[in-house]
Amino acid sequence: MLNTSTTATHSSDIVVDKVSLRYGKGDSAVLALDGLSLNVGKEEFCVIVGPSGCGKSSLLYLIAGLEARTGGMIKVGERPVSDAGADRGMVFQAWLTVRQNVEYGPRRKGMPTAERNRIVDHYLGEIGLSAFKDHYPSQLSGGMKQRVAIARALANDPEVLL
């Protein structure tokens, strides 16, 4: 279980205030986060380290709005997090071809094809995988998959990258 309390004296882009997360109910419930508080300032780099099962990924899912907290409050900028939003990009794996994976967010936003293609081509060039645009995950190394996941998150132009 991740349990830490840090308070920054500067304004934060991400505020996690006394957040709790419990999976399940009754005797079989698992407390993943208990009263967690932290502030991450704008343009600050934060690393979350801990043993397997301590709540690191759960915290990221809460900040991304992909999981509902059971207590406390999370804000990104001045906006409370209540569900997923395009202002938060998370690096996780959902696989199609490399190109389809990177264009997933812009396509969901209804972005025109020409603009989507420009964005995808830009990020594939940035991560050095333009030649692999039609490849599937089974054809990529672990590092290449991670770079594709990062490009996918950045293609949405998020304010926060998790």
C-alpha cells in the first residue's frame, strides 16, 4: 500500500489530497492507497517507486481518471479529476499497428485525417520508428513498444503525461 504525505509550498499542476482507494468490499477488500497526499508542480518531474502491489499504477489510473477513488480529492490544474480527459495522457499499451496506435487519440477526438497524419508522422519521426509504422507489437522490441506508447500519449497534446 502506497502511503506518503508531502506538501509543496509552490502551486501544483497535480494535487493529490488525502486520496484513498479500496478494491472490493467487506473482509476481502484491499486497501491500495490510504490518505495519500502529494503535489507535483508544473514542469516538475516526479518518479513513483515502490514494491509490486503498493499502489503505484493505481495512483496513475486515479490521476488519469480511469479509476474512481474511494476518498480524498485529485486536481489537475484547477480542475477536479472525476473522469478521463484529453488533458492527461497516460503511457499504457493498447495495440494495433504502430500508426493506428499513435493516431488513436486524435482519431477519437474527430481530428481530420490530414492533421492526424501530420501528427502521427511527426511523432513517429521523433521516436525513430517511421519505418515501423505498419508493424504490430509482436514485431517490435520492448523498447520500441515503449516509444510507441509514449508517442501515442504525446499525440493527444496532453497537459500532463502519466
